[in-house]
Amino acid sequence: MTGKTFRYEAVAFKIEESIKNLHLQPGEKIASVRKVSTELRVSLNTVFQAFAILEAKGLIYAKPKAGYFVNVPPGKLSISQQKHSLALPATVDITAMATAMMKNAKENGIVNFSILAPVNEHLPITKLNKLVTMSLYEARNDNYQYPLVDGHSGLLKQIALKTFEWPHSIDQQKILVTNGCMEAVNLCLDAITKPGDIVAVESPTYHGILQSLEQRGLRALEIGVNPQTGLCLDDLKEGLKKNKVTACVFMPSCHNPTGCAMPEANKMELVHLLGKRNIPLIEDDALGELSYQNGSLPAKAYDQFDNVLYCSSFSKTLAPGFRVGWVSAGKYHTAIEKLKYGSNMSTNGVLQDAIGKYLESGQYDKHIRKMRLTLQAQMLRYISTISASFPNGTKISVPKGGLSIWVELPPETDAFALQKAALRKGIGICPGHIFSTSDFFHHYIRINYSPLWNNSIEKAIKVLAKVLRAL
Amino acid sequence: MTGKTFRYEAVAFKIEESIKNLHLQPGEKIASVRKVSTELRVSLNTVFQAFAILEAKGLIYAKPKAGYFVNVPPGKLSISQQKHSLALPATVDITAMATAMMKNAKENGIVNFSILAPVNEHLPITKLNKLVTMSLYEARNDNYQYPLVDGHSGLLKQIALKTFEWPHSIDQQKILVTNGCMEAVNLCLDAITKPGDIVAVESPTYHGILQSLEQRGLRALEIGVNPQTGLCLDDLKEGLKKNKVTACVFMPSCHNPTGCAMPEANKMELVHLLGKRNIPLIEDDALGELSYQNGSLPAKAYDQFDNVLYCSSFSKTLAPGFRVGWVSAGKYHTAIEKLKYGSNMSTNGVLQDAIGKYLESGQYDKHIRKMRLTLQAQMLRYISTISASFPNGTKISVPKGGLSIWVELPPETDAFALQKAALRKGIGICPGHIFSTSDFFHHYIRINYSPLWNNSIEKAIKVLAKVLRAL
């Protein structure tokens, strides 16, 4: 260790001590570089280096133009990684449970940690209302007539523009607007698979995907997910060797439920791996815009093989209730166009027109940046309170984006029982069972951290902790 | 023949003569009962009786509170009825043709007789715009959040109320809102059938239904349709005897493309026939509200067996572009709820809320009554011009409701060739081929008569006649 490195380490240690002494909580801002430099009488460069060390250790994180903030203690970052398994999804009745959750969440007084949706406070409602109204009153009123199968040309153009800086951007002619991201994924599955086929998914994975496999008589090959680096590529390779896999459905950038993300290099390797083998990758990127990682791109951005069927939506960023998503399926575009027309002809014109206008206004990027910062701060608040109040043995994976925290409870916990007990206290959570066809996650829960932090939310989490302890 | 009857006949004959001499065209109003009574110096009752005779002969028709109008000459009412056949829909690529038609119709300058949609002039756009805006600005803004799977409770209630006077009305708890009527039909097929099953459909039938069967690997058993009485029940009985039919998809009230309708007694018999055999009837009633027959009800209204899966929409009456339909599937409701959630979670909240508000306002019934009268007058104008300008051998079936006229051209005509040639002249029509898996209808075309009658429309029909003669 050189003298300089030693000095940086020493300063880093002092800063770490002072964070502890001041009882700074995750999400709270720490002193500025200049202030630390003055107080500790070291150069600005030394402080920068010390902050870099703390950042690398995961103790703090930087927000552009805002400074450094306290991260979650790394001891909580140790959710165990599961091995893959092959099973029929039909053994779990995910649908019945999901629809029931939906109904519960709409009931009055339920603190809704169960549905993965941004609450209204995150959404640009005033602006969108104006634009919907504008779409309605436009001279030709073409939005009252059947929209084209592919979608409103204004929106298609804006979606294509969003991908302009990707290494492999998307052609406007190869985009089709859907009723949300799940419809996009379903259209891809219908275009590619037939009953009995094996489809690789992450373990855990979004229950909606398992549900889609179930309805189509497809078999799920579950591939383990690493809380730090997302999908385990070695497990995938092993799985592909042992099974005839027809397609993959993965969430490389903002994984639901864990919030983990693949490093960009891994995404590239994934695209290459599947491209070379001609196994289509259906990429569910519904949450991708909400990544906290700078420079995060979807796998589709690296797709030189025309092998990625990219699915996304505005449900997590603008309006869950508008049901506007899209798919860019490359060489499968024509097949998907036919399936969409046969399924429900086209997506409603008014709302997609309004979203197109919002993107065109240039406010979308700013909105997303703001939303990410708010959500990241929310996430740290939630994690801090869960860490402090939940029993020993609770482990939390700090999300790299998205809307949910994936909490591993002590192994003897039954998340279903917790869900039922919590509901009686007016709190909705999502039990881990429904994110896999196996029983790996019976002691996990998913918490949606979008409800704005306040005393009621804090109280609800503490009540949840109490219910958990009482089980 | 008694003296009185003879007198009525004589007066009827005189009125018929005067219609001919005055060159009154189909859809034109004839002199009032009082005026005829004065002119012919006969009693009001005699004139009434004479009008009844002319009405029975199909020469005139009555509009409530508006008087009597000239009907289409009965000689044109002789479209031949087809026998049923069993075939795989896969042999016709309906999807490619339908999506192309959609795109053509959106292009500027095309006179659109091809897409079955009401033009804006028929729609209560101003009022609906206000209600959508109201839905957007409501205090809770719940419409930005994921709607419940079944739909917006306000709309569900209004739909249930619409059926209040049916012999067997629909329970609000058994209604689910869909993205249009085709999604409703598809959900029903998914709930009931598996690949390889036989599904009975009308011949001809709406191409979307054939497309849905094709996508699901289902086989179509085509049952003949009578231009006067709709679905031929004897053919159906024969078909059911010879084949193991899993489900039926029929349009008993306003058949697309022919516009024919089953008498209420036949609908009751149909419900009984299938109910007793436990063969579910998927009723596509998208056009049902546009029936010109007083007292026309859907088959579902007579369903004492809980065996009819009723599908309808607001696409033909309020806003094709809103994509709001619904299904009431009785004992299959839970299965369909799961399928809908898995497919796209729910239908957008804003537009269904607005439609619910429109129904609640009480203006819907008045709007429908007005729309029917306008459409009926349109239909007669169109038929009159087609009759006069198309070559000999052309036969027209006068619709009992809906939006389309089904025209039988001379047998040697290829409707595909006509479609292509017409498109070059800027006119879109729908060729008969796509309404069947067989080649029965290669010399038929479907004409959407919703575009408001004016010189351009008249000219377009005459150009179409010219193109047809030149083939």
C-alpha cells in the first residue's frame, strides 16, 4: 500500500466513523467534499478519493449534482442465489392470487405495498390530462376511429427516437403498441412458442410471466438470479445444454421482484449467447427506465442478431391505468402484427396519442430523472425502516432500480400466512411463492416502495414487522 | 276474398301505382295516411289496411312517429343460401388482408366502404369528450392506477342496467370489460376450446371470428344463413348430429356481413337447442344495438341455461377507437377473469369510466334511436343506387340492422379483383372471400353504408359499378 493510498483509506475511515456517530440513516446526505476537506484539513482530491473508496464499499452513493448519500449497510446484501429447476407452472395458481391482491389493493384503507405501480404523486398527471384533452379535441378526431394495428404514428416515432443513441437503435416500422407490457410479452410468446415448449425464465421472476407460460402450456426452466449481477449466465449455459429451450423471458435491467441488474458486459454476453444459438430473447423491460445505474441500457440495445423481442410500457413511468405498452420484435414484427389484430385489433388511440405528445414535448426525460431520484430516496427510507424493525435473519437486497424491495425473511416464515395476517391489519404485501414454480421463495416478500414516505407508511412497516414477529 | 279485403287491396294497388308514377326512391317518404284518405276518398282505416298490405309485401316500411317510406324492390331480396361445410380456416390468410385494408382505409382520399365502423358524424363526440375530460380531472384520479380486472364499477353497473328488461337479465358481478368485442370472443374461445376442436360459425361470418379460430388451431363448421331468418336451425341440427361441436360463435341479431337477423322465436329455439346439449353459445352482439327490428333482443336474453357467453362493445355505437367492449360469460366468468388478467391485466380505466358516465346520463338510448333511423335511411339510399347502377345479376339482401350491405355480384365476378381495381380508384370494399373458409362468396362484397350520403358517395358507388362492368 502506497503512502497516498493509505492516506485515502485513513480519511475514508474517519468519514465512515462520523457517519456512524451522527447516526446518519440510509438516504441522508453526508457533508460536502469541500466541508470534509476543511474539517479534516486534507486536499479536495484526498476527499474525492476517500469518497470513491466508500462508494466502492457500498457505504455511500453519489447523486449527480446533489452530492453523496448514505447507502444501506452491506451486511444486508446477502440474499442467497437459487439454482435453476424445471417444473410445470400449473402447480401454482398464481392467477387467482394476483387478481385477489388487485381487488384488495383497491379497497379503502389498504396500505398498498403489493401492486407494482407508481402512486399518483410520481406521475405528471396535470400535463397528461391536458394532452389527453388536446388529443380528444383535435380537428379530425381520428382517435374516435379504429387506430392502425401498429399504433399511433406520433407515438411510434417518439419511441423510436428514445432509442436513437443505442448501439442498435429500433426502427419505427418495427414497433407495435400494446395494452401494456404483459400483452407485449404474450404476443411474443404466441409468435414463438407452442404448447409443451421450454421457456427459460429468471428465478424468481414476475408472476405474470409464469402465468403466461401456464396459460400456454409452456414449461418454465428457472435460472438463478444473483442479487448483485442479475441472471446467472453460467446457470443459463448449463440449462441450455441440458434442455431444448425455445425462448427466454428475462428482465436484465430492472428485475422484478429483486431489483437486481445485469452489468452491461453481461447483457452483451447474454445477447451473444442466445443470438449465436438462435434462441429468441423476450426482454421484459417494463421497469428499465427506473434504473439507478448510469448508462444502463436494455439488452436490445446490444442486439446485432435481430434476436431480441423488446417489450416495455409506460405503466411504470406515466400511467398504469392507461394500459399503453409496446413491443419491438424485429423479424417477428409481421407475425406479431397479425396476432395483435386477431386479439383485439389495436390499442385505443386517444391515450397513446397523448403519451406520444408528452414524449414529443421533451418533458419525459426530465420527469424520469426526477422520478428516479425520488424513488431511490424512498427505497433507502423503506430499507432503513425494514432493517431496523424486522426480526433477525431478515435479509434485504438493495435494488438497482424499479419499484420493489425483495425481502428474505427468516427461513421458517410462511409469506402466505404473513400476507393474510397483514391484510387483516390493512396492509397489502406480495408473497414470494408466486414468483416461482418451486418453493424456494416461501419466506420472501416483495414490497412496493412507491407510496410516498410519511408517518402512516412508517407505521405500516412497523405493524408489518409486529405481525411477522407474532406469526 | 271479402268485399272489404278487396277494397283494401284496390287501395293498396292505387298507392303502389302512384309510388311508381312519382318515381319515389327507396327511403323516400310517401304521403300521409290522412292525405291518401282525402285524395282517394276512402276512410282512414282503409288506408291503414292498405298500407299494412304494402308493408307485408315489403314495398313500404313504417318509421315510428315519422310515417311510411319506400322500401327496396323485393326482387332483389334473393341471395342464395349456402349449405354448411367443414374446413380448416388456415387455408385463407385473412389476417394479412384485413390489416392491409385497415391501412388502406386510413390513407387520404379513400372512400371507405371496407371497415365496419360508424363514421364520426354518427357519434356523440362532443358529449363524450366532455365526459373523458371529467373522468381525467376527478379528485381521486384513480383512473391513472391499474383498473380492476373486471372493469370500472360505474360502467359495469350501467351495462347490467341495460339488460334489466330482458327475460333473463345480466348480473353486474358477471360482466367483464374488454378491449373491444373481438377480445371478448377470444377470451370465450380460450376458456372453452382446445386446439383441434370444432366450432360452429355462420356461413358467411365475420372474418375476425375465422381468424380467431385459425390462431387457436380450431376447425370451423360453417352453418348456412338465410337472408330473411338468419342462421338455419335445420342445418345446425344436422351439423351437430354429424360433428362433435365444442362451441358455437353466432351473431343472431345483426349478422355481419349479411345484416340478417333471426326471428325471436328462432333465437329461443337456438338457446334451447344448445342449452339442452351443453354446447356453449358465444354470442357476438357487437352490432345488436343497431337492429331495425322492434323488440329485437340478443339470444342471451332468453338464456335460462346459463349457456350463452355474451360479447358486445361500444365500437359500433360510441367510439370504435376507444376499444371498449364487454363479455358476460355466466359460469365461465371466473375462468375469463383469469384469462383477461393474464392477457393484459385490465382495460384502460379512463375511457370505460367516460362511457359509463355517458350511459348514466340517460342519453345513450336516445342516441341509439337516432343512429338507427339515420342508418336505415342511409342503407336504403345506398341500396337504391347500387340496384340502379350495378350490372344485371346483382342481388342485394336488405339488412335488418347493422352497418353493412352484402351484395351478390354476377357469379363470374372475382371480388378480389374488384377490390384491387376499386382501390386504384380510391374506393375500399371488402371482398366476400374473407367471410368463409370455402369459396362460396368469391363473388360477394360487403359495403359499409355508414359514410354519410352525399354526391361523393353516390359518385363512388357509380365508379364502383363502372369498375365492376369493366372487369
